[in-house]
Amino acid sequence: MQILTQKELESVSLHHVELVFQDQYYSRSDMLRMRNFLMNKILFYEEKIELMKMRAKVEELWCNIKIDDIWYNFRVTCGLITDKTRVSFRSSSAQVHIFIQMSSEMWLFDNYGQLYFEKAVDGYLSHLFKLWREKKCSHDVTITLFSRTFYDAKSVDEFPECMKEWIREDNRGRFYEDFYWVVVQNDRNEDWSKTIGSLKTIFSTYDNDVLHFHEDKQLSRASFNSTSSDGNVLEVINMALNVYEKFYMDRSFERTGKMSMIITPGVGVFDVNRELMNITKQRSIDIGSSCDLICLGERPLFAVPLFRINQDHIRYPHLLVEDDYNIPHWLNLSYYNSNIQIEC
């Protein structure tokens, strides 16, 4: 037996460890127990760990190595867990909400001749589902299409009585109605090809179905689909937060974690209401759940995501104040590049 010095221990100690588990519920106290259990132990790549019926698998091991006075991070196959090691837990069976914004840009072509809807479904979602299948994930998935329809009207009295309950007016005096289409709800599936086919079928008639939704109510006002910047993005974030804020009720012990993502054909700029933005920000921080925003458009030359806060010119018509801007740091933003873009 050889006793290692402190310097020798630092050379074999791990900087970061990633543990993956599935079909189990891990509380924060369980994660702390697991971390304390692994303290001062040697871990190997793909090693299976069990503690009090809690099972996990070592997915990745990272170690810091100093070369010429510069620290480098390398992936290794084994190492020592110390009190400085960062232990990350990743769940392969989480609750996932996917929102697809069906704004007017979805029917347009990008710079590479691909429909934005094709880029979202055949590109991003297909790659995501393929990755889940390779990782053998079993998430509970809910897919929702959403959009906002504007009406050419100057007063709410121009709408039929049965529609007035759903019509809203924004700060610019435009009347609109929000639509949501749930495609899949709490579904676990190994093969998502049927869901991809269902999304394509709905896309072929979505615009016509939404714009003529009130055709039988003798609505004489013209309607049109909004752009991505005028869409109901904050509303769908709150829809996911409504589910997440009561996660402790009727708790499922087969899944851990919650995740929501929004796929938009825009570039990450949205016109929002100040009050709703503040409410959404506070709820996201209180619940501890962020939202991933996946943009299909080209990255702009300014900071994104960007919220353009419209002043209330309806309630204060004589208040000459310019629009305000805010960068929501509580949102995670990324841009998706399809294979066509990469090849070009």
C-alpha cells in the first residue's frame, strides 16, 4: 500500500462528475446523500452506483491538468471524488414541455431554401428525438402549438357576443386572440416518428383552421397571423409554470426534473407587456425553473434575447414615452443550424 501526498491526490482528483439516473425521483436531500456517499472514492466511467435503492450511472468524468502554468480540462475514465468535485445529476425521465410558435414566419423560407417549419420539425425535433433514443431517455413529453391572431377591428363591440370573452386588446390598440393546439400530452415514446408525421399533417391546415375558427359565428372582420415578435411567448411560459408550481401535488416517483422549451422562427426579439414580463420573471425565479428558447432565425448583431416593452398608449395617449428594452437573463437562448446550413 502506498500513501499518496496531497499534491499526488490533486493530480488524480476529479473536477466534475456527471451522474445519470432514470425512472426514479431524486430530491435535493437524496442528491446530497449520494454526493456524501461518493466522497473520497474512486469512480470509473459507466460505473453503476447504488445507495438506499437509488441507482445512478457515471456518464462523464472531467479532470483539471496543469500544463505550462495553464489549467486544461480533460475527459478521463477514472478519478477521485473530493470535497472540491462538482457532482451533476441528470435525469433521463423528466417532465418536458415543448412549445412550437406557429407565427407567420413558419410558412416562409430561410436563406437556404428551407421552410422554417421544416427546420423545426425535420431538423431540430428530429435530432432531439434521435438523441433521446440513443441516450435511452423516457421523458414525459407534451407538445403544444401556439399562435396569436389579430383582428381588423377598432372596438370590441364589433365582435359577436360569444367571442368577446376571448378577445383581448394590446397596448397598441390591436385586438387579438391566442390559440393553443395540444398535439401530445404526457406521452412516453421510444419512436417519435408518428408524432413528427402528426405535426406535418396539422401544419398543412393549421393556418386555415385558426384564421377561420369563428367562421360559423358570422365574424365579418379580417384576421391574420402575427409575427414571432408579436406572439404570445410569455403566456406559454406561464402555462408551463402553472404545472411546475404544484409539482409537489400528486408527485410521480418515476420522474425527476422539469424542462420547457420554446421553438420560434424568430431571432429572439419580442414585444411584451411590462406587467406580464415582471410576473413571469418573478414566477420563474420563485419556482426555480428556466425556459430554453430555440430560435430558427439568424443571430442578430445585438444582444439577445431582447424584450421590447411597449408603453400603454391606450390608457395614456398623451404620454410621449419611447419603448423600453430589457434583456431577460432568466431565459436560456440558443440558435439552431440545420445540416443544410452546416454544409453550405
